[in-house]
Amino acid sequence: MMPIVFVLIFAGLLAAGLLPRLAQSRARADESARSTAVPTVFTEPVKRDTTTTPFELPATLTGVHEASIFARTNGFVRQLRVDIGSPVRAGDTLVVLDMPELREQERQATAVLEQTEASAKLAKTSLDRWKQLATQGVVTPQEFDERTATANVTDANARAARANLANLRELQRFGVLVAPFHGVVTARSIDIGSLVVAGAAAGARPLLSLVQTDTVRVMLQVPQSAAPRVRVGMRTAVVVSDLGNEEIMGTVVRTAGAIDPVTRTLLTEVHVPNAQRRLLPGMFATVRLKVPSSPSLRVPAIALIVRGDGTQVARVEKDTVRLVPITIGRDYGTSLEVLGGLQPGDQVVVNPPESMASGQPVKAIARGGVK
């Protein structure tokens, strides 16, 4: 009986000392296996940027056509057929002037024309008679030349009188002021009986102001960074906060074609249809312009490796990592512009570990599937 007890005690002591050693040995083997296993990394391809860059730019609305109406002749306002807010069409009569002085000048010019034409007729008849006398040798060549010159002068006087009368009659037409285009009267500075002076001298106020509002024009300054990619025909959204921030679509119709050296911006014109007359000239607006991004490569921001020897990324080549130095351009937040060091389609490691080194074998898994 005693030998069996000793054997059991000995076996228990042996097991108590051997099992911890076996566990430690198994742990060391597992650690060694893990250290020699190939690490798994996630990759993303380097892509060429195809997105658009949004810009929100301040702008002021104006009419496509805006005109200040002045008089071409002196007179008094006899009829005023429009007022502020009146819609007009091209050719509609706006103002009718009474021009008594011009009427008297026309009567005088008519009388002068009659006199000069009578003198010209008499001079021509007299010249015809002197021609007959000259052929008969009754008058000297000098006398005939003088009669010819007199007839020419009276004829020229008649032509000048006719031109003067035609000019006065043309001025009479300016007594009726008509609308040059469809629009709305936005201002007036005259009333019935007001004295009107011809011309638009410095400081003179226009009789009326007319604005075309069925289409409004938006002038904006596009920054130099986006100016080369602004094209005629691009669609834009115009937002006026006072109208509930609704986006009203417009179209780029023209640009200045040159950068302003003072502001480094490109003057751009956008036309917005305004059939409902909701947009009023003079309103402040915001233009949302989506400009195609410049052709460049982008990498995820979480793929960067920043060390003392510069900025790098880990590029996977045939299941092996190679650290590649890159040149960074603009920062887009979640991605970065790459100016050099990579090609489209290169697979770069995202969230690379600090210990990653060139030549290290890896198992690469692309986001969304296995490589």
C-alpha cells in the first residue's frame, strides 16, 4: 500500500513542476510564430481627382440692359405716359415734349429754303441765257465765268438750306422719347410741364431710368485658383437669402478673359431667367459655382507616414512594402493632392504602423474586398 502512495505523490509533484514549463514553452512558440507571420494591411488605390470644387461667391444682381433716358432737344414735358414701376415694351412712347422754339426755327428754315431755291432758280435761268450769249460772242469769258460762279453759289446755298431744314425736322422726332428695349421704369425726375434741356452734361439727371428685368445679370469675381477652369455655358446656382435661400439656376455667358492684377480675380457674368420678376436688380446674392478640380492625384490623408526624412507613403508592390517619398499639394481634409512620387492605380497602405519598413512582406487587403 505504501509504495503506491509514494508513487502517486511523486507523480503529482512531477506534474506540478512540468505543466508550467510546458505552458511557458507553448507561449514562447506562439509568440515566435506571431513575430514571423506576415502582417495584414489595408490598401487604397491612388486616384486621379474627378470631383468639383464648390465656391460660394458674393454678387449683386443687375438688369441685362440698363439705360438712362435723356432728351436730344430742349422743350417742355407735354405728356408723361409712364411712371416708376411701369412695364414697357421696345418702341413704347415714354415722354412727349413740346418744343415751341424748335417749331419756330423750322418755320424760319422753311422760309430761308424758299428764298435760296428761288435765287438758285433765277441764277440757273440767267446762266442758261448767258450761255447763248457766250456762244454768240456777245459777252466776255470773264463775265460768263462770274455768272457760272453765282449760279453755283446759289445752288449750294439751296442745298445747305435743305440740309438745315432736314436737321430741324429730325430734331422734331426727338420730341417723342421711346423705350429702347423691354423693361421696367425704375426712376423718373420730370413731371408735366418740366423744362427739359438737351444732352447728358456732367451732373445732369436723366429724365427716366429703364431696366430690363426678365433676365438678370450677376457679376462675380472668381478667384485665380479656379479662373482657368471657368467655361461659358457652366451652370450655377444663385441664392438670395431674402427669397428663402432657394437656388435659382443661371448660366455663365461670358468672362473678362483676363485676371485683374489688383484682386487676382476673373470677372464673370452669369445670366439668370427671371420671368416671374422675383429677382430685383440691386439685390445681394450668393453664387454657388462648381468648378472642375485641377487634374491631380489624391491619396487618403491617413496613408501618410511623416518621419524625419520627409513625408512618405507605403506602396505595396507584389506583396512587399516600399516606402516612397511624395510631394504634397493642397489639403482637401480626408484626402491630399500628390504632386509627385506616385502614379494612378498605385496601392498605398492606410493607417500604416510606425514599425513599417521598406522590403517588409505584407498581406494586402483592399477596402471592400481581398486583393
